[in-house]
Amino acid sequence: MAKIEEYIPLVGQAVIDDLRLLSERLKGKVIQHINSTPVGGGVAEILSRMVPLLRELGVDTKWDVIKGGEQFFGVTKKFHNSLHGRAEEITQRDFEIFMETSQQNIESVNAYGDIVFVHDPQPIALIKKKADNKWLWRCHIDVASPNEKVWGFLMDFIPRYDSAVFSAPAFSRRLPIRQFLIPPSIDPLSDKNKELPQETINFVLRKYNIKKDKPIVIQISRFDRLKDPVGVIEAYLQVKKYIDCQLILAGGSAEDDPEGFKVLEEVKERAKKDPDIHILLLPQNDIEVNALQRASDVIVQKSLKEGFGLTVSEALWKAKPVVASNVGGIPLQIKHKYSGLLCHSIEGASFAIKQLLSSPAYASKLGENGREHIKNNFLITRHLRDYMLLFLSLYHPEDIVNLC
């Protein structure tokens, strides 16, 4: 794990000094993060990097995970999809299953933090334990057009929190509590994003029997229908009519996503007749993800719905040309035709991929612009600052104007 001083060459001494100043104001406060899984997905990834850095800065930060069985996570996956606006059959029994497991967690989870920071819907009912401490609800999902039945259910809990946090203005809803807008971030010094020697990249390609004899188009995401891996295959097949290339679909699954292996089987079925499609179920190996991204010619993120889509920031940080759907938080990361190309369909994705593969100089320029944009807006040091200001706002609202 990188030390805070190691970020100075990337962001400057003043940024780190600012973080230390803010951390001094939080002395004596315990920050307790609670989510649904220790591995897999963006929330766990961010917390695994942020919690140690906050501790190094002197902020007493803990991280706890709720428990849940297959039924519970099946229901929360349906909630996740329906909050994104996807059609799901939500029954009364689903709500009962959610509350049965939530009650078990309410009884077993110790909400000891001065600030209890709850992430996403899975642990939301823990607010019933609220005493005289402060509670934050962090919504990583785009709930602009949710299933109103599910949203109404969550509204039994959300107003009990002191504040809510969303990733972008378009994601939020009108609430009776204060809202904060804090985009997520990537850690430039993590195994997934740090610079790699060419020998490491070559080793990973050999491991998965991938040759560099033709351009590589890649999407790295969980095998999730909202990431549309089958749609990526369709776009690739259209491109291949004109440009001989190969496709890599790589990703893992989160512990709280029981749908992932079904989607993986659908992807394998659609791809089985094309030897240039490589489907990789990766372990939690960030070096391999990093190497595959750096080996690629075009990186795709063809999500149908998206929370924020940090895979886009990861790709742009490596100065790679990116084709991504114009959904969720992706437009905050990509300005069309400046730091990447946005698309709205399979045909649009296909056209953009062809354009980048046919114009290497243009692709390179987009990548360079994208890296600079990520450096200025979506690195973990900015995220640390935003969170510490958020924590302070719960106690010293009159001071926040002076700190911003």
C-alpha cells in the first residue's frame, strides 16, 4: 500500500499538506464505513485504498461488512437493477427477505462510529441503530429514474440519516436531508493503475494466450447485464467486417452479485464461434487488469446503466482511447471527441471503435487529454479531501466555507 508522501510527484506538496490540515480537525472522531462485500465492485475497491490512507493521515477509520445469504443478495441485485430503471419483478416477499436479513444485521453489527458511513441499499436499514452519533448514506447508484416501489421502500430509511452523498447531480433525488455531491476516484498508485514494465504486460498476454498480431479491443467489467458484454460482442463483430481485430472481455464477480455466472455463460455462448474473442474470468488480480488495459488499443465501456464507471477513469489514466456509453457518470469523465468517444448504441460503439483503430494519432490525442482530465478531477487525493470536508461539515458547518 502506497504512503501518502508517494502521491506528491503526481499531485504536488500543497495537496498533501491540505489533507494533513483537514485530518487534524478530525482527531478524536471514529469513522465507520459499512458496506455489503469486502471484495469485488467499485465500493470495496475504493474503501480498500481509502481506509488505509485515512488511517495514515491520522483519521481513526474502520470498515465493517454486513452478512447476507444467497436470497438476500438475490433481492438486493434486483433492487440494484430496478433503481437503475431496469424492469424487475419485485414482490412483497422480496421486501420481507430484505428486512429479515437486515434485522439480523441490526442485531449483530456494532454501530460504534462517531460517524457511521453506510454505502448503498444493502445495509441501509442499519439506520435503525442510530443513537447520538452521525449517519451518512452513500448512494453509488444512478437513481434518477428508479422503480418507484423500491425507492419508496428505501425512503422509509433515507430521511433518518443526517446527510446523503451522490456521485453526480443527475443521480440525486429530492430529499428532506442535506445532500453532498462527491464523485468517486481511482488510486494512481494501486496495482491496477501504477506504471508496469513491458515484461509484465507481455507475461500476462502469454498467460492468457493473447497475441499482439492484431489490434486489441477490450472491456473490463463484472459480467453483469447492465455492462452489456453481449452488446460489446455485437459491436466488435461489426468492426471486424472492416478491421481485423480481437476482443477481450475480462472481469470477475462481486460476492453480493449472484447473477454474474449466468451472464458469463450467456457471453460464452455468443462468442464460441469466434477464436479472436477472449473471455477471461479474472481472479482478484489487479496487476493482470492493469496489464490487459495497457496492452489494448481501444478500451470500451458499453454500459446500459452505470453508477459512475470507474473503469473509464482507469483507462483514461493510462492514456488509452476510450469508447463508452453516454450513461451514468461516464459523461463526467469523457468529453465527447476531446477525452474519448461517447456512444448510444451498438452501431455507435462500432463506428467509434472503427474510427479509433483507423486513426492512431487521433486515438492517442484523446488518450492524452483523458489522462490530464483524470489527474485534475478523479484521483484519490481529491476524494480524501472531499470526504474529510464532508465529515467536518457534520460538526462544524460554519467552518466549511473557509476550508473549501
